[in-house]
Amino acid sequence: SLVSYLLDITDVNPLDHKLMLFSRFLDVGRLDSVDIDNDTDPRIREQVLEYIIEKFGREYVTQIGNYGTNKLKSSINDVFRALNAEYKDVLDATKNISQDEENEDVETVRKNHPKLDKLLKEYKDSASVIEKLRNQIRSIGQHAAGVIVSKLNILENLQIYRTSTGRFVTANTEGGDFHELSEMGYVKYDFLSLSCLQLIEETSKLIKENYDGIVEQISED
């Protein structure tokens, strides 16, 4: 909040309202860099992003990519598909694997699933290959809100791919267990779509139209 105020992003001084002591800064386990959130009406989020791109330059603004990783079940399916195992046998072996078990190693899970254990024994070394695939990056996508605005040309300093709409997206990611961009000195901006902002706007409009009233801006208090 203080950084946003000093950069003139907001006009609310957090020192005046005792907004400095966020739990995040008091948590010794949170060592990752902070980010800046910008809340927008969902109807204008794309316009906001285009404004940022036009203001700072297309080569200096990029959205952030994210990774999809192999879970246990998808790793099992991929390995046995490559081994030409019967689809029905693989389905029977994996259909009862729970969400919690998706994060466990194959040797632990096979103990609770006899059909999976039988299939693993039938195909020698399949268990070790499955374990090597588990948690590996499977795909790259796009962060729902994250944007980087850089003073350096991103095409010269980051791994970038271009979407079908012409927007740039980083092959590096930020969030969760990944801190690749912050470790390189970049700060993530989250441009969030909040339906409540749309609701406030539409409610204000209805009040003005139907009750001939004037909805004043909410004061910073």
C-alpha cells in the first residue's frame, strides 16, 4: 500500500489509516517478493491492459505464463498409453485414485490399489518411468492476472512467446512455489477482475435512474 501510494497509484496514505502491518510481512515463512494488485471491473479489464501496453510500449509489457505439471494419474495414463496397454485395464487401475493420492509417489499409492499394482508388475520398469514423469512440467499456460511492466526490453531479457491475440507471455512464471521472475528483479502486477466492482457500478446507475439520487464517491474513510 505504501509503495502504491508513493507511486501515485492510489491516493490513500496507509500510514494515516494504520494499514502497514499486513500479516504477510509478519510471516517469517514468506520470503518471496510482494506484488501489486489492481482491481478492475471485468468489463474493462482488457481495456486496462491495452492502456498499459500503449502507455509503456508493447516490448516492455508482458503477461505472465504458468506451468501445468504431471500429476500421478496423468503420468500413469501417459506411460501405459506409450506401452500400448489396454485402455480399460488402465482406467480400472486408476479410477479410484483420490485427489490426495495424486500428490503421492507411485510406490505408496500402488499399495492401496491392487489393480494398479498388478499392472505395474506386468509392465517391467513402468513404475520408475511414471515416477520420473510425475511433477514434471506438462504444459505452459497464462497466469489469470499477472503482468510484468519492465524498463528493459522484455524481448531482449526474458523468454517470451506470443499468443494468437498478439500479446506477449513469459515462459518464466511467478506464484506458488515458483519465483523465477522475482528472482530476476521483476515485480508482478495483478490486474484482477472483480465482479463486485461491476455490481457497484450497475447498482449506482440504477439508483440514479430510478430514484433520481446522486451516489457520491465513497470517501477514503
